[in-house]
Amino acid sequence: MRNRYRQEGAWLIALVAVFLSPCFGQSGESSEVPRLGAGAKISTLGIGFEAATGVTAQSNVRGGFNFFNYDRGFTQDGIDYGTDLRLRSIEVHYDWFFSHGFHVSPGLLIYNNNRAEGDAMVPGGRSFTLGGRSYISDPSNPVRGTAEIDFSQKKVSPMVTIGTGNLLRRTGRRLSINFEGGVVFESSPQAVLNLTGSACSSLGGVGAPIICQPVSTTPQIQADIQSEQNKINSGTPPYDSVQSVLKFYPVISIGVGWRFK
């Protein structure tokens, strides 16, 4: 976890150095191109902060970072999940303006660490299913573990947005209101489910003995866990819609900006 925070911090420092350094030491250049604007926004990538510097009279280079955490619990197939959605990304754009702030902005997520991760558990005595097979969580050794859906296999992901507004308004007021919409071309989500404890099943019909086996070492249970993962990884309905959304991640944002120079 500490290494992850260090990596995120290093990416942020690099972003600031690359995209704000052109704003200094340019006293000999034309004053027609603004040199520094910054803003804040809320988007489907999280809470974001961004800055821009002018390139030409009709274009900017813009970079920013986004973050968001959201905790949610739910039950699926008898398994309780406590999920933490973690959005972490750094983006860069080339803003090409046409008129009245309307722009097209090809770009990249140069750092993509968007994922959902959390705990999984089945209280002892509860029935649950894995890969279509029914089990009962052992009351003396309940099933528990972790679950993760990683939709950031590609740490660098192309994206494109269109919108209105300009952090570096060329005329008039310094304040800007910015709207954008677009898509990030991410990788297919990868689900990983790790379970421990013991799961019980009947060897036959009603009245047959119940046999409990350790989840981590029983081949059939491991195969059923793999089948459960594959429902998401292969886009099996109803998870096909989840895969489509995460693979072509929609970006919608609204923000405010201020031109400093």
C-alpha cells in the first residue's frame, strides 16, 4: 500500500513538472497565448484538479489528476461483499478549440489505477452458489476471503473528450465553467476471487450426509470459483453490460477554472 502511494505521488510530481514548467521563464514570448490556468472538477473519474498552458492561439496542453473512494456492501449468490471502489488516475489532453469554447481533446490516462476491491464472506450455515453449484458455509469454519475487479490492466489508456469551456480564456473574464464528455478505452475487467474456510455439500438427496471440505484445497470448489470469475472476465450475462461499461469507460465532467496568466 505504501509503495502504491509513492508511485501515485511520483506520477503527480512528474505531471506538475511537465505541464506547468512551460509557464515560467517565457518573458520573451508573445503575450497573446495565456500561460497558466487551473481548475477543479467532478467527473465519472472522481474529484479532479487540473492545469493548462497555452500552445497556440487555438490550443492548450492540459493535465490533471482524479481520485475517489466509495464503499458499498451487497449480496450476490449468497455471498456478502464489502466493496471499496478506488478511482486513481492522471490524465493529459491536447485541447483544440473551434469557437465559443467548444473543443475536441484527444488525450491519455498516463496513470490508471481504477479498481474495486474488498472482502467476501458467507455466514456459517448460509447457502451460497459458486459457478452454478450450491454449497453451505461451514458453521465452524465459515467461508471468507477477498474479491477484486481490476479495470486498469492498461496503466496507460487512450481517451477522447469533447466539450465547452476553456481554462485559458483568450478574452473577457478569467473565470470559466467547463463541461466535457467522452470515453476512456480501458482494458477488459479482470475479476479475482480468493476464498478460504470450508464449504459443505450433500452427497445425495434428502437425508444424505453433509460433507464439508476446505475451499482452498478442494479441486471442485476451486474450479467453481474460477467459473465464477469467468462470468465477469468473459462477459457472461448479466456481466456483459459491466464489461462493456468498464472497457469503454464513459467520462462526463463539470468544473470551474481560473486563468492566472
